[in-house]
Amino acid sequence: MASGMTGSETGTGRLSERGSSLYMYVITFVAAVGGLMFGYDTAVISGAIVFMKEQFALSPLMEGWAVSCALIGCIAGVSFAGTLSDRFGRKRGLLLAAMVFTISAVGTAIPRTITEFIIARFFSGAAVGLASMLSPVYIAEISPAPIRGRLVAINQLAIIFGMLVTYVVNWMLVDIGPTNWQWMFASASFPSAIFFIALLFIPETPRWLAKQGRYDEGEAVLARIGGAGHAVEEMRSIRETIFQESGRISQLFQPGLRTALVIGVVLAVFTQVTGINTILYYTPKVFIMAGLADAGSAFSATIVVGVVDVLFSILAVMYIDRLGRKGLLSIAVSGMGLFLFLLGLTFFVPGVPPVFTVITVLFYVAFFMLGLGPGFWVLVSEIFPTRIRGRAMSIVTVVLWSATFLVSVTFPSLVETIGEAATFWLYASMCILALIFIRKVVPETKGKTLEEIELLWNM
């Protein structure tokens, strides 16, 4: 669409008669850089821990803690992200995340002790917590209903692209010497600084502006996205819905919305206890356990995993608004369960070549990236009322990161205690439970406006 400034009059001037899809995609991609930083920060530890374990002589328990300490920061960041974003705006929350990303990237690169590393990594995790919640919320609140799933899924694509970039950077730095892991962390400062600068040029979301009573500003943003007619109609719907909302967090525990909260919380748990972060955080370790000859081979295989992640995330962007959230979620957990079972077999059966382990990991992450990865974030960014969306997302994301911490910190100890095969079979059993929950409880939200979805809980 072309953009312009002709059309209906408002209190702030003339609205754009025709919206600009280019403008909508630009601000979506800027917000999605928060997802890229989320992915970058998540994946960098998978390469660095191989060398940090040796330098700091880490036990399995301390190895799990070094990997997972950022998740405590994630929980802390998410805990105040909702209140922060509901009060000060989604954009300002993202700006804070970008600033903390930049500072913590430097801090994790220059620690003298493992304690200093853990402190810096905690703040890095806090930035991830902020971005993990605010990026999908921002995108959902500026997106037209017919393509909202696709646009929010771009955030998941950005997360995975960030991981792939990190895998490549880690691989390039493997052989530079004993400071290689420090440069892995330092490399994150460049994209995080760009993220901060780009955020200065995007608007606040129209739904948050309307919640503050700044209706003309919100309508102007909607007009730039979809045109004057779209802006007037959408703002009318937003105002009517906000008027009916109490804005109190207790609203989430009332009949109807309580179901939305249960869906968000339970899906957050299943997203993690099905094992994805054991692969994302420990990919080289898993491949070395499977028998790949050296760290270089393991890191090369990790890049292949990253490429598959990106390709299937692109497929998710293409099809989530066609097949719907529920369909993709069901396909995802079914495939994940199957290939987790096969992954366990590659460790259980003696003499299985490492290439089979790599292949099963590739299929497992492909199914996750096709459905559960983007589908979770799309769904939970849609199902809560505007006035309390930030705080509701905080609750769900705190649960997500708590489950992530539990799975990540226990993985090395589980492998040592019950073995690789039983560990992956445990995650596979969680996929069966997730499939039952998705089929029985999760609604389809494809094609509905945020206001129409909210009405579902009042029926």
C-alpha cells in the first residue's frame, strides 16, 4: 500500500487515508530485534560453556548453574516487565531491555571469577526476560487481525535467527585461543546497541495509547498502518473494550479469563518441559556425548541445527495464519515426542553412529520451530485484555522462565543420574501430555481481533 497524509480529520490533524504495509513491517522488524537479542543471548552460552567448564573447573552442578543463572535474571526481568509496560509503555520497556543487553554483554565478557560472570549473566537474563514478553506484546498490539499470527511469529523467527548468528559467531571464535568464550559474549554488544537506536524511531502501540486516554495518537498510528477507515473502526472497538475492563489483575482470576490464564501458564510449562532448551543450551555438549570427534565438529553440527531452526521458523510465519494456532501446536508436539523418543534410542542402542543423533535433533527442533515455538508466543500475546495484558503476560512468562530454569539446571545432573536415553524419554512423555491439553483445552484464535478474542472468555 502507498502511504500518505490525506483523509479524515482528528484532534491531532489529518489521518492517512491509505495505510502503509511497509511502515507496519518496519516497526514489526524493529520490535523483533528484541527477539533476536533473546535468541543471541540464549544460544551464546551453548558454545561458551564448553570452554568455561574447563577454565573454571566446573562440576556438573556448577555447569548447570553457569548455564542457567541467566534464567533467574529472566524471571526477575519478567516479574516487573508487566507493571513497567502497563504503566510506562511497551516501547520504553523495550528501550530498557536494549540498554541492559548492551551493558551486560560487556560484563559477561570480562569476568575475573565465576561469581562476577554469574552477576553479569543475571542482568543479561533480566534483559531477555523483558524482551521475551514485550516484543510479542508490542507486535500483537500494532498488528491487523488477519496477519497478526504471521507478524508475531516474525519475533520467533528473529529469536531463531539470533541463535543461528550466535552459532556461526561461536564457530568462528572456537580456535582463537583461551579468550574465545569471552569474545563470544562480547559480540552481543553490537546488535544490542543497534536495537536501542532503532527503538527510538518507532511509535508506542495504539492500544497502550488508548488505555492512557491518548486516543488521537493511537488512531494516528493505526492510520499509518491500515488507513483512516481502519483506524476509526479499530479505535472504536478498542475504546469500547477498554471501557468494559477493570484493569485489575484480579480480573484474571474471574470465570472466563481464568481459563485464559490457565492456558497461558500450562502452555508455558509444556514449552519447556518438552526439552527444547536442553538442545538450545547444550547442543555441542549433546553432540559430543553422542560421539562427535571434537569441539569443532560439534560446533559445525550446531550451525546445521541453527539453519534448520530458521527454515522451519519461516514456514511457521507462512502458515500460522492459514492452519491456525491449534493445528500447528498439535503437529509440533506430536513430531517432537516422536523424535525425542528416537533421540533416546540413539543413546540407548550401542554403536549408533553420531550422524543419527544429529538427524533426530534436527527433526526435533524442526517440529518445535514449526509450531510450539512461535505458536506459544502468538497465542499468549492474544488472549488477555488490553488493560492487563502486560501483567498477565508477566505471570505467564515468569512461569515459562521458571520452567526453563528447572529444565536447564537439571539436565547435566539428569544425564549423569539416569542416563541420556531416559532423560530424553522423560521429555518425550511430556509431549504426550501437551498434545492432550492442546486438543482438549486450547481454543483457535486465528483471524479474530484482540477484542473478539477477549469476548470469548465472557461467553
